[in-house]
Amino acid sequence: LTTRYLSQGLAFLIGGLLAFAFFTLNWMFALRRSYAGGNRPVDARPSRFLRIPLWVISAAVFVVAGLFTADQWVTWLLFSGGGDFGIVDPIFGRDVGFYVFALPVLTIVQDTALSIVILTAVVTLVVYIIGFGLDGLDLRNPPLRMRTHVLALIGGIVLLFGLGYLLANFELQYSTRGFTYGVGFTDAVVARWVNYAL
């Protein structure tokens, strides 16, 4: 019981803090850059009425991400104590231990990171639009500082989607499409290469 509570508490803190830090640093960065470049006096500062809801969302991100990662405490423990089985699968050349211990962790991290980066990109874009002001923002040719930041987040989303397809290849080991459990002929010849292409 002690191991469970300690593992859940540690996972809650680590997962929540990482999500909170990434989300908060991005909207703070966007807020500072947009107000520095908008049609406002040089010494203008963002309104507290904009900061307060952003801090509330950050707190919600911390709690939700923390609770989600804490709920996966068994997966983290298995990964930290797992090892190799000495049996290699013939399709990908990976030890069975990878599928039992590492793959579930990688899938959780990829799904969680993708959700957080998508939310961050949306909120960051909204912050830039509010910061620059609709009257002073040309959406067809946005400022360079806004464009680079938002595109970097979109690039992160694309990379995480690509990682998801790569992990989907390894998850073919659990496929039930064929007559037997595991990678069938269609999975090995078609599905695997489609995932690589995507």
C-alpha cells in the first residue's frame, strides 16, 4: 500500500509539473512577446483579467496531467523494474521486454504529450491574437515572433503524430486481425509500411 501511494504521489508531481511548466512557459512567452509588439505603449502590461484565466487553465493542466499519470502508477513501476526476457521477436528484432515494459510507457507519454502540445498551441495562438489585437494583426501575414512560436508548436504536434504511427507498428504485436494473435501477413506486409509512410 505504501509503494502504491508513494508511486502515485511521485507520478502526480512529475507528470503535473512537466505539463504545467510546458504549458505555462509557452503562454507567458506569447503574452510577453505579443504585448511588446502590439499597438500599445512601450510600458503596457497584460491585464490581470487575461492572466487570471490563463493561470486557472495552468492549474487545471497540472491537476489533470498529474491525476492521469498517477493513475498509471503500475505501468511506471513495471518499466522501472523491468528488463529483457532474452526472447527476440522476428518482425522488429526487439526483446519481448520492450513490448511488456517500455511500449506501454512510450504510448502513454506520446498520447499525453500530444494532448498537452495541442492545447498549448491553441491557447498560445489565442494569446497572440488578444495581445496584438485584432485591429493590429494581419492574419495573412502575422508577425515573425508569432509565426515562429506557433509553427514550432505545430511542428511538435506533427512529430508526436509521427511517433504515434511508429509506436502503432510495435503495437501490431497485439493485433487480432488474423487467424492468430500477433503480427499477421497483412500487418507485416501492408500495415507496417503504411505506418512508416505516415
